[in-house]
Amino acid sequence: QCVLTGQWTNDLGSNMTIGALNEKGEFSGSYHTAVTATTNKIQISPLQGSQHSTNQNSQPTFGFTVNWRFSDSVTVFTGQCFVDEDGREILKTMWLLRSRVNSIKDDWKATMVGINVFTRLHSRE
Ligand code: BTN
């Protein structure tokens, strides 16, 4: 069973906290990124997402959006929650980071893509 609720850290050193899921599989939380594409001072930012709601989804797919408080950018993450061979939970994600540009002429350079792997910050007892 892979559970999204809790505290996670990724390969960049970013940390996030995901709250309890509601009956529709929706959740909110907070994201503390370790890095930024800007020169702004990093601030903890809110996230909102949902987990796919099929029955018996022990390794569910999910997506969430981070609305950055310290920049004009938005990142969307999508991924799947897995339990690895050692029983550890792991979130395999891909993300798109959309930056604001001043002109439609600069639209071509406004989106970055990448992957992040998250593990639980404090493993569940
Ligand atoms: C910005 O720089 O405008 C906002 C912060 C973006 C941080 C990105 S989101 C994808 C990647 N994964 C992280 O944990 N941080 C970076």
C-alpha cells in the first residue's frame, strides 16, 4: 500500500507535506523547494492535487499543482506512488514548470520539464 499523505523529500532536497485525502481523493499541502529558477528568496508554497480513485489502487496515480508564492511560475507534477522491493514508498514524478514571460514571442522558452523521485521524510512506524 502506497499512501500519499505525509512528508516527502526529493532528489533535489525539496520537501513537501501532503495532507489527508478527502472522499474524492483530493488533497492540499505545502512545498518547500530547495532550488529556484529565479533570484527570488524561496518561500514555502501551497499545492493542490488529486489521487486517482479506482478501487484497490495500492499504487495510485496522482497529480498536483504548486502555485509558487515567490515567483510568477506554476509547476504541475504527475506521477505514481509505488512500494519498492524493500517495502519503501516512492513517488515517481514528472513535472512541467511554467515561467511568466513578457511577450508571446518568448513563449517558446517558458516551460521546463523534468523528473523528481520522492521518498518519505519520516518513514511510517
Ligand atoms: C521558481 O523557480 O519559479 C519556482 C520554484 C521551482 C522549483 C522547481 S519545481 C520542479 C523542480 N523540483 C523541485 O523540487 N524544485 C524544482
